[in-house]
Amino acid sequence: MLDEATHNEAGELNFLPEGYAPPSSTGGWLNSSSISAGETHKIRIMGSFGNPNQGILCWLGWNEGQDESGKTKRQPKRMPYTTEGYDTIHGYDENNKPKHEWLIQVYHYNDGAMVWSIPQRTIQEALRVYTLDPDWGNPTQYDLKISREGSGLDTKWSLITGSSKSEPTEEMKNIMTEAKIDVSQVFAKKGFGDNPFGALGESKDDLPF
């Protein structure tokens, strides 16, 4: 039996309990390609490519195939950034043009723990330049803002840093630890991938912080 409905002072039915607020962090993927023109996303990188739980370099391809339910849909496939991986994705991709993709876990200031997909060379190069600059270096020590202008062939990407460097906050670390992200899960199931969220083991060696 349902609990008796509550009403506010005006007598109107309260569909949601008083004080309800939607979650501020749901986790998910931040795909640079899906950012709309005029949008800006503020993030903090929370890992490195030296640890496959936190970040990986790979080859990415797309083609139509059957999912677990038997439905036909366009699916991504990823393989390690090796010659063998390139050959596999070259044979799989619908255009025989594998993309070199970076995947790294990040803290998103609006959406919490996420995996950032970076297949764009312009963004990869901009981030690499920051890491090689002695004034900036390790990107876990400063915020980044990603924005996009235009569309199609006229698309322009912008990647800028914050005004200063700082250690990740305890809140950032806690959110990332609770998310238990294992980015390397994208290589599971022969490259078709498993969900990386919640996949990290309990060992202290597995945790990023």
C-alpha cells in the first residue's frame, strides 16, 4: 500500500519529498565530438596514461554490428595503440580509417567523475603542449576549459588552462575514488568494451589516489 500523499501549505500534492534535489554527479562520458558550439566544459584531469586504469591510448573504429540483444546498430571498437591494434581496427572500421583516441578519467565541475574521449588531433596536441610547458606540466595540477565553435569542417576547438595551479581537492579525489573507474575496460569483449564505471578493484594499488 502506498504511503499517504503529503500536501504543501496551499493543499497541492507534493509529488517529490521536500528538500529533494537531483544528483550533481552522475558519471558518464565526455566526448569532445558531442560538445555543442558555444558550450564550455570545465574539467580536471585525474590520472595519467602511465596507468591503464586511469588512461589509455588506442585505435578507434566504427561499424554496424549486432549488440547483445541482437539488434543491429553502429558500434565502436577499440584496440591498443600498437601496429597490431591498427591493423585490427583498419579491418573493422567502415571507412578503413582508424582514429587515434585518448581516453582519460577526469573530474567534470558539473557532472562529476567522467571518462574524456579525445579523438581530435588539435585537442591532443594542445594538451601535449601544456604538459611540455614547464610553467604548467602535469595536467592534474590545473583546470582545463574545453569549448567549441562552428560545425563540420568549420569546427574550431579551444583548450585553455585556469589562472593558476593547485592540487586536486579532497572532494574531487573522493568522487573519483567512489566512481571506481577502470578505463582499460574499453578493451574487454574483443574491443567492444565493458562499462568502466564501478569496474576498479578494491586493492589500494588499483585506486588512483
